[in-house]
Amino acid sequence: MIDTTRSQTEGPLLLADLSSPETRDLLPRIELVLVPVGAHEQHGPNIAVSTDTISADALCRAAAARVGPSVAVAPAVPWGVSWHHLRFAGTIALRPSTLIAVLEDVVGSLYTHGFRRFLVVNGHGGNSAAITTAIEQIKHDTGVPLIASVFGYALIAEQAKMLLPAGAIGHGGGDEAALVMAVEPHRAKPSAFAPPQPTGFQIESAALLRAYGGVLARRYDEVTHNGATGDATSATPEAGRQILDGAGRRLAEIIEVVLREANAAERTRAE
Amino acid sequence: MIDTTRSQTEGPLLLADLSSPETRDLLPRIELVLVPVGAHEQHGPNIAVSTDTISADALCRAAAARVGPSVAVAPAVPWGVSWHHLRFAGTIALRPSTLIAVLEDVVGSLYTHGFRRFLVVNGHGGNSAAITTAIEQIKHDTGVPLIASVFGYALIAEQAKMLLPAGAIGHGGGDEAALVMAVEPHRAKPSAFAPPQPTGFQIESAALLRAYGGVLARRYDEVTHNGATGDATSATPEAGRQILDGAGRRLAEIIEVVLREANAAERTRAE
Amino acid sequence: MIDTTRSQTEGPLLLADLSSPETRDLLPRIELVLVPVGAHEQHGPNIAVSTDTISADALCRAAAARVGPSVAVAPAVPWGVSWHHLRFAGTIALRPSTLIAVLEDVVGSLYTHGFRRFLVVNGHGGNSAAITTAIEQIKHDTGVPLIASVFGYALIAEQAKMLLPAGAIGHGGGDEAALVMAVEPHRAKPSAFAPPQPTGFQIESAALLRAYGGVLARRYDEVTHNGATGDATSATPEAGRQILDGAGRRLAEIIEVVLREANAAERTRAE
Amino acid sequence: MIDTTRSQTEGPLLLADLSSPETRDLLPRIELVLVPVGAHEQHGPNIAVSTDTISADALCRAAAARVGPSVAVAPAVPWGVSWHHLRFAGTIALRPSTLIAVLEDVVGSLYTHGFRRFLVVNGHGGNSAAITTAIEQIKHDTGVPLIASVFGYALIAEQAKMLLPAGAIGHGGGDEAALVMAVEPHRAKPSAFAPPQPTGFQIESAALLRAYGGVLARRYDEVTHNGATGDATSATPEAGRQILDGAGRRLAEIIEVVLREANAAERTRAE
Amino acid sequence: MIDTTRSQTEGPLLLADLSSPETRDLLPRIELVLVPVGAHEQHGPNIAVSTDTISADALCRAAAARVGPSVAVAPAVPWGVSWHHLRFAGTIALRPSTLIAVLEDVVGSLYTHGFRRFLVVNGHGGNSAAITTAIEQIKHDTGVPLIASVFGYALIAEQAKMLLPAGAIGHGGGDEAALVMAVEPHRAKPSAFAPPQPTGFQIESAALLRAYGGVLARRYDEVTHNGATGDATSATPEAGRQILDGAGRRLAEIIEVVLREANAAERTRAE
Amino acid sequence: MIDTTRSQTEGPLLLADLSSPETRDLLPRIELVLVPVGAHEQHGPNIAVSTDTISADALCRAAAARVGPSVAVAPAVPWGVSWHHLRFAGTIALRPSTLIAVLEDVVGSLYTHGFRRFLVVNGHGGNSAAITTAIEQIKHDTGVPLIASVFGYALIAEQAKMLLPAGAIGHGGGDEAALVMAVEPHRAKPSAFAPPQPTGFQIESAALLRAYGGVLARRYDEVTHNGATGDATSATPEAGRQILDGAGRRLAEIIEVVLREANAAERTRAE
């Protein structure tokens, strides 16, 4: 349950802040580890290449601060599966097998110490398939009681839709730009904010296939000339703060549900 | 465009039917290769372990028969990523890396011969992450002009919802059972048809995470006692024929859109 | 022992036909699983690229039907190690590591459920090294009591030599063509039947090295102009039926020997 | 050459701060990319598990700030090869193959964009073998003109030896603790500062083998009871600032030498 | 052609004897590189674990000495695929993937320098599948004009059958023991020479499957109690010298055929 | 302890000399296995490509002969990580992953039999990173009580510095040439002995980075025109014998320290 006596300004519990004996002592009371996974990839002229890492990490911190120290945050994975953005300067792309190996090692190590529940908070859509593969393999190989993922951007877009014009939602759009303005202002580039420049390439096919649970493999330069699909021009820091606050609250609620059901399942097994 | 002069009873073009010189001669007129990917996994007491292979393959054949010989069907991959069903007897599970390697080899070989467009038709949800990874890697590594996937079960469920009670939709449910009754009757087990036996395990968590683009890794024995989540008792061969007919038509329509846009994109590049 | 009371027309036991509970119930009485491995590769103008899959699968079914339900047939692997045929259109080639991974996953899954004896029936010579590696690794890694392989084409050629002229024996030759005519008539192309067009390339070297347990790595286009090394023109469906009947009987006899010795060995261990 | 007109308080150029078009525009003037590689591993009771990431990153920033915007800093790798610390709670260990894959992907992506010189700044001794392997493979596979590594801790210890007692130098010792106090004060734990608790295990062997270019594989719990080999009790933030300042200056000097020689070599090749 | 003016006592050309400039100068006249692959595995009480390396290497040297300096010998691979002997002390077993990687690296490196024809001379039957896979992959990946293998033991057994009783032929038998006595006398153990102690385990199955191109995976401790299947008691150094002489002559003849045909094929291509 | 009653002329205990039963009987008294790892790489005009294998193996034999039969020598790995020498004819280069796999298999097999302590004696600097990775992984994966490495060339150079001019020390220099003259005289090429031809390429950078625990990735043709960095002209067989004698003695002393401490550690654990 969310610790309502806890000041919301108190910071989240970060594994990186702890010494080894501190970790050992806190471990029995940590019910969930959040693992933020970001990207280092182009977001058009509007925001820095670190956007998805910023958003995944900020979301984890916001939710963990709300829930209290029963939830800890692991160091963020600062790159992801971004092969489709490689024709835009600055993008760093992990092979899917590399990201899977990283998650196996990170979760596997923490599982060794006694952590038992993990939620990967993913800041970049291109990571989803690799993360799903990783957590299913970890579940199968280790038998970890709980491992799951959530797409952080879905939480952000949900909030942004209530605050920004529809055209703002999208890659490098006002939703992401607002959040960056709120969290790491120097990584937003308001003087370069521009609307997206979609190419119109195979739009209907992509939408149809997606609607039926599939995917059309496309490089992002086939999709948009300037690298963005959302319009950043409506972004403000204040909108970013509200997005982060709302998305953090929603993630905290999800975590509560997950932990409540996991505790119930454990009690059932124990009986 | 769908070849309307073509008799619908005429069979689909199967790569496995062709000799090498026949393939070489037909190759310039084949605009798309469908690659069915199935599974060999438990579907409760209701239907055989080959259900997802049957449905992926039947769907490809139905759509290819409609569109005509500009679309060819590759041999079906008869197993998939089914680790979560391994505690039910009979399930065969490929590691995700194995399925990715198979798709790389199959598509890579066909690409060598000059085939240029591929649509993976996936019969099993557990395959989605591996298929997405595979087609994106193939796109990145080979530069193939068009590679995409569609989740065949989404096409089937869409039809089934119009024909069967809501409870029939689900793993091993009436939707899948009806289709098997229509296509491979001896692989449906009407005398054993039974409603599902859900465990209620972490249902809300799983739904919430899915709604936000994530996944909760669960073994299927954690989810349902008898291996099914849909109720097969309402399945009939006639419903199966209608489902297959409707889903095949829808897939043919999707293929038409994909090819139309791909041709347009190619003309643009050529200009 | 072969179940002589069993009608020969009764079909073989196919794993793909069974539901999971049916598999669980039959499992204790299944003494051996046959795993057919085929290929999707050019066979000259004479027969379809699926020839080796057809023959491996048909051989397994014929033998399993004879022996009775103590022998089950797994779904056929529909491609194999065919790199050397890739310059002929239509060929699909798995890397050896892919085929090894597939066999590890298929046999490994079935072993998990309690199956204990496996015979890989190989339809394509190019698969032999990968299959040998796979079954030895599986034996070493899992300790499975019995895993073995047999080259199905050796069984077929043995029969064909008694029925067809010597020149008919060979890749894409009358032996294979006859079998395809008997089992999947539309995949034989009698109107295109032609004698082979050998190149004469390094014939003596290849024969000498083979005689001394070695191999000369050659692409098939270095060996034959039209992709065949056997003459298909003498093939008939009737010869195909006799070949399959004889080869199936021989395989059933081999299976009987293997099971008899395995049972004896098990009794010895138990004492 | 170090840009002496540049204010030292001006920040370093971080790739994560840039948008894609900014990266593209700055790229021609960026002569070197620093890639910090850290660890997430126990450092006794004295400092947080993120110590080596902090030190590698701080060192890169300090040197890059001095040299000016011809040197850019990539996002830090926040974990490393720490298998030997896994028996101390909190440690995250990458397999060597995972770290190698990460470096291949990070450097490979940047090389794609046109970056041509890379210096990996390693904060953790356990990473050295994997980093050496990675950079040699990258050199061999891509032909990148310049890729090198430096062990950041060697730069830090060199400074610390001039400021702290000899016993302070070592894993989790005063040298590292001082630097953490200066850079991320809340990750130092002065109230828990303690002298090391060496076990005396195979000390002479390890020293002898190291002196002759070898290594004795030991888990850290075989080496020290409390996880530290240096005495943290003498650490102060002021010493940390001086260490970082001195080590940053030294790294900037090394960078200058490397770039000077690389430029000379390039001129020679061009002639 | 065999250089008949060359004294037979002159030694074979070994790559390991050459400096780099010597290699560069001789390279244009070296028509074939022999790559001996051995094993380090138990051969019963009769002979040392290095037997198969000794025989593969001796055979290469004998043939190369006969043919003259147009044939060079690479350093022997001193271990092989011997998992089935691991229950006998002293055996070292490479995984098949390791042996394949070694051969890829050795042949790949030599191919880089301009060597164009390779013959792997295999001393151990357990290596055959891995060697076949390796040479086919190398052929496919590099397009090397000629790569082949021969099973050296087949050459040895052919000679031994003319000199020793039938029971002497086999693993650790008189054929191998005689050769070791002739080449590395201290690695034969005449005082321990003993007849084999076969277990009789699945003999008929193994023979039948082998006759039909298959294999029964067996550990050697399932096959023979003392690790040998041949009787060493009849071995003499003189027989060993004759075996080596005859087998070396035969290998030289094979090499001549291979080179003659390869030269003819090259002339054809050049025309 | 060194067995002082043992004649120094008695040979070292080589695993390759033993039959399987001999290995089984000696195993309980063998306290350490030495694993020599060499290279097959250019050493300028002065000495053969097998130099590093010769020196690693000779060093192991010399030390093992001194210590007596409590130390055994495994067969030498005859190639290593030599990618940087590939532009000089004759060099064979293993990928680092291949060398790691070989060491895992060799040590893993011996560990299976009951050997418990391993010292890798490395003849080639380019192998160091791969060997370190291998022995740490083996330690982590198997828990082997003792696994370590030593750089044999460091032992050789230490002796050579006392006997030869400073310029003689280096790759392909007088130190290595002398040793080869002493051990395998026909693999030294005195008539071609020449001083090195350094290019002067990035010398200061390389030295600085090395001084701070790093490495500059360079191909050897960037470093020296004739492949050598040491001057071979002062080499004599007598110097070689003294170098080998001194280095062998030093290695024996190191082994004694390692075994003494390992025995002490074991007694402590047993108490």
C-alpha cells in the first residue's frame, strides 16, 4: 500500500545511493525493483537524444517517491533498440540480443541477492520486443516470482492527451518535450521546436498491421523527414510537470495493484 | 489488386509445390511471400497441440487463394515460443533465439533468390516479440524493401466475436476450436470440450500492464487449471468455416493495402 | 514388437493430432518418438523443393503405422542445411547452428514431458553432420537414454535399386521422383522429367575422400548443371508405392531392433 | 590543444545533451569521444555501489571541460564485470560478453555517424580485460582510426597517494571515498567509514602473479571480510576535489598527447 | 605431381618452422595446406590420450614429405570432440562449436594470406560431424576454392587390416598402438596391452543405424569397460612403421588426385 | 615443495604421455596443471611463427621438471589472439571468443576428472585479456579452487635483461630468438637476424595509456615495418639456455608459493 504518511517531497529509494551493507539491511523490506530502460536516439530538432532515458528514469523516481521505500529504482539502461533511427546523427543502437543480455545480467544479479519482484519501465517503444523476450526468458530460467514490464510512454501520452493538442502526441512531440523541459530543461531546444515532417510512407499499411497485432518494419527516415512525428511547439515546463505528476501517480497505482495481487498469490501458495 | 477473374476454389500458390525452375520462372510475378508461424502447444482438452500452426497456415492459404498467384505461401514454422505452456504435456517450445534464427534463415534464403516482400502471419501470441525482433533485424541487416507481421489470431477473434458468445473467445476457446473443426476435424475433440478453468491469478495486474503496453510474465498453469481461457463448447464446423472465410477476406484486404502502398513507394523512389 | 493385430491401414500416431491431456495419457505407452527432418531445396526440374520433407515424413508415417501406437511421429522440420543449393531458385537453407538449436528445443521439450527415446529420420544428406552434432549434444547435456538418427534416403535408395535402373538413383532422380509421385503427386513434374547434367567437377576427388570418411565441400551448381544427379525419367507412382512400402518396413524392423536392445539394456540397469 | 581561453567552469560537452541536428552540426569538430565505463558493485560499508560509475563519469567530465568541445562524453555504462563481488549484497555483474557487446554497439553506432576516435575511461579494474577485448575487436572489425582505453582509477590513485596515507589507497578506500564525497556526497557514508578487513588469502601468490603479468582469480569475499581493501577513514571532500582536479588535468594532458600524435599520423597518411 | 627427385628422408614443410617472410616467399608455390585435427582422449590402458593427435600429425607429415614442398602442414589441433569419453580419466573434450570456431579461425587466417586449398586430416571419428560442418561453412562464407576432409584413421585401418589380426582393429587397438609405438614409443604402454572389454550394449542397433547413414549416440563407457574396442596385444613398432608408410603413401596419392582435378577445374574456369 | 631428490634431467610430467588409467592413478598426487598458451604469429624475419608456443611450452616443461610430478603440463594451445599481426604472412589469429571457449573446454574437462588447480602460462601478450576473461569465468562458473595465469614472456624478459643488450628485448628480439635457438634451433633464422624497424607511430600515446592501465589498439604493421620491435642480432643459443633455465627456476618458485598458500587456505577451510 502507498505509505500515505510519507512526505511526497522525500526522494525515491535508488539502489545506486546505497552501500552494500545498506542494501543488505533494506533488502527484506523492498517489495519491488523498478528497472528503467531508455534510449539514446534522435527525437528530431526538439529534444535531446537522451529523452527516453530521462522519461523512464523520471517516471520510476516519481512513482517510487510516492509509494515509499518498499519500491527501489535500479540504474537506468541509457540506450536501447534504436536501429531504425541510425540514419539520424547521434543515435546509439543496441542489438536486441545486447539489451536482452543486459537485462538478464541486471535482474539475474539482483535476484541472486534476494530481490524477488521486478518491473521494467520502458521509455522507448522500440525496446518492447526485446524487453518482453528478456523478462519471459528470465521468468523461465530463474523462476523469479514476479517480473513484468510497462511502457512508460503510454502513461505519459495518457496524461498529455488531457493537456496538449492532439498533434502534440508523438515521437519528439509536445508530450516528450514538455517532460524534458520539466526534468532536464537544458535538454529541450525550444528555439528549434518544429512541427513534424511526416513522409506519408505506408501509413495505412502500418496502421492496419498494428491494429491486428503486427508490425511493419520501417526505418524512421522512411517515416519522417525531421525525425519527429509529434508537434513540439505547444510544450511547456508546466505541462511537463503535470504530465510527470499524473503519470507517476498512475504508475504508483499500477504498482499497488501488482503488489497487492502478488502478495495475495503468495499467501495462497503458502497455505 | 485481387484477381477477381480467379476462381476462389483454385488453390493458393505454395512454394513447397514448386520445382526450382518453376520457382525461378514465377519469381518475377510473386509480389509477396506469406510466412506462417505456428506453435505446438497445449490448448486445453479441446483441440490438438497443432492448433496455432493450423490456423496460421489456413489463414495464409485462404488469403493467398483470394489474392491469386502474386502471393505465395512458404512452409509453416510448426512450433513457436511456448515456454509458458511447458508444464502441460505435449508442448514443444522454441527458445526465442531459435525462432529468430529460423526466420532469418528462411527469409534470408528467399531474399537471395530475389523475393522482396514478406509478411509473417503469426498464429500464436507468444511468438510476437521474437517475430518483431526477427523482422526488424532482417530489415536492418538486409535492407529488404518490405517485411512485416500480422497476428492471425486477431483476425480470427474479430470474426469469431460476431458468431460466438463472448466467453468463447480465448486460448483453446470456441474461436480456435471452430476453426480446427473446419480445417482439420480430427484435431478437434468435441467430446472433451469444456469451459475454461481460470485461476484468477494476478488478473488485474496483467490487464493493467497490458493496457499500458507492457506484459506480466506468467506460466499458463498459473493462469488456468485446464490450459484454456476460452469456452470451446459453442464451437461448430460451420462457425469455423465462416471465421476462416471472413478472416481470410480481411487478410486479403490488408495484403492489398500493403502492396498498393509498397508499389506507390517504389514508384516514388524510382522517380 | 510390431503389433501384428493392427490393421496396416490404420494411421500412424502423430503428436500433432493429440490434445495435451491425450498426450499425457498416451505418454507412458509411447516407446519412441520419430522426428522427421527434411529440406526445402532444389531437386532439378523433376520434383518440388519439398521432396526431402515429404520423404522423411512419409517414411516415419509408414513405419509408425506398421509398428503401432508405441511409436509417435513429431511434426517434420520442413527445411535443412542446404547452403550448397542456394544458387538454384527456391532453396531455403538453415545454418547448421539453427538446425541444431531446433532439434535441441524439440527434443528437449519432449524430454521434459517424459518421452525418453528419440529417432531422427533424416531426409537430406546435407543435414547429417548437424543432426549428429545435435543428438550427441542432447545426449551429453540431458542424459536422454536413447537418441539416434537414420538417413531415410539410404532406406529409399536400397529399395529403389531393386526397382529402377542404376542411373535413376541420385539427387532429384527416379527414386525420389517415384516416392513423390506416390505421396504428393502434384509435387512431381513428369512433363519436365530429365536426365541429370553432371559437370564432372572433381568427381574422383570427391569419391576418394568420401571412401576414406571425408568430404569435399562443393556447391551443387559445381556438380550438376540442372540440379539433379539422378535420372527421373523412369519414375512411376507404382514404383514409389513399392519403395515407400519396402523402406517403411525396413525402418519398422530397425525400430524393433533398437527398442528390443534398449529394453534389454534398461532391464540390465534395473537389476 | 587545450583551449586555454575557455573558462574552466564551463561544462563538458555531453552527447546526451544534444539533439540530433546539434550532433550533426558539432560532429566535424569533435575530435574524440570519451566513453566512461563504471560498475555497480559493493565498496564495503564506506561508499555506494555506484562509486566506479561516479568516478569514471566525473573524470571524463573534468577532462572534457578542460580540453573544450573538441572532446565529447558519451553516456556512462553504469555496470561492469563484477562477478567477484556478487556475494556482497547489491552488486550487479555483467558477463564479459555483455560488456563487450555494449561497447561494440555504442562505439559502432557512433562510428556510423562519423565519429572517428574513442577513448574508453574505465572506472573499475575488473572491466579491463573485457574492455581490451572490445576495443581490439572494434579496431579489427571496423578499422576505426583510433580506439584506446585508460584505467581511470590509476589516475585517481596517483593523485590520492600525494594527499592521503598509504593505507587509504585501495578498493572502497579513502581515495575513492574522497572522490565520492566531492561529487555525490550522499553516496558516501562517513558514519560507517571503517578500515579494511583483509583475509590474508593468497596474498603473496596474487602479488607475484600480478608482477609477472598474470592474475589469480579470486572472489572478493576471499580477499576481504568487509569488502574493502583501502581505509576510508581519512577521506574528506576537500581531498576528493583535489584528486578529481589533478586526475582530470592529467587525463586532459594524456588526451592532448593522443590527439597530437593521431593528427600527426593522419597527416603522414595523407601525404 | 609427387616430386620424385625429392629424397624421401627430407622432412615435410611445416608452417610452424617458417618465419613470416619465409611464408610470404613460399606461399605462391604451396598448393595445399594440411590441417591435422586430433583428440586428447582415453584409448584404454594401451596407449596415451594423445594418440589421435599423433596419428593425424604423423600422417600429414608422411604425406607432405612424399609430395614435397607444394604441400604444407599446419600445427595440429591437439584436442577434439570427445564428450563420449569424459567418464574415462584424462579425456579433454571440445564442444563441437569450439572445434568449428577453431577451424574457422585457422583456415580463415591462412586464407587471408593467400592460401587457397585446405585438407583437414582428422584423427578422431568423433570430430567428423564438426569438421564437416566447419568446412562447409567456410566454403559458404569465404568461397575458398578447395576445402575438404579425410578421416586419417580410415587410411590407417586399411593398412592395419593387411598386417594385424582382425580383432586388432578398433579404438585403442593394435592398429593405433602400433602407430604410436613407431612414432612416439613412450606413449605406448605395452606392459598394459590388453584385449578390449566390450559391454555388448546396443551393438546391433548401432550397426544397423550406421549401415543406414545414421548414428546411435552412446557414451564410450556404455560400449566398453576398459575404454578399448580393439585388441592391442599384437601391436609392434615394425607394424606401426609399415602402417604409417602405407597410409602416408595412400594419402599422398589422394592429394595428387585432388590437386590434379583442382588444377583442371581452375584451368576450365580461366578459359 | 620442490622435490630436491629429483634429478633435474628427468623430464616433466606431460598429460599427453599418459594413458587414461595412468592419469587416474596419478591424479590424486597432481597438485597443479600448467596450461601453456602460445601463438602462431609473425616475429619479423628472425624467428618462426611458432615462437610463442615454443616459449610457453618450454617454460612449462622446465618448471614442471624442476618441481617434479606434482605438477603436470597440458598440451599447448598452438595459436592465440593475433589479429594485429594478420597483415604479416603466416599469422593465424583466433578470435578472443574462440580462445576463451578452448580454455573453458580444456580446463572444464580436466576439472571433471578431479584436477583442482590450474595455471595458464601465456606466451603471447595479445592473449592476456582473453585468458583473464576465461579464467575468471571458469572460476565463477565452476568454483574451481585455484585458477591463475602468468605471462611467460615477463619471466623470459627478466632473465634476458641480465644477459643481452637493452635493445634486444622486444617482439621478435634477441630474448625470444635466443630461446628459440636453444629449444628448436631450426626455427631461428640467424642469417636473417635484423634490428627492428619501428615506425614511431603513436609511441608516446601508447606508453602513456599503458602506464595508466590502458591500451591503444594498434595493428603491428602500424608499429614496425619488419614485424619486430626487439633486435635479434645479439641472440645466441647459450643465452637462450640461460634464459630458459632462469625463467624456469623463477616459475618453479612462483608455483611453490602458489601451492603453499593454496594448501594453507585449504587447511583453514577444513578446520
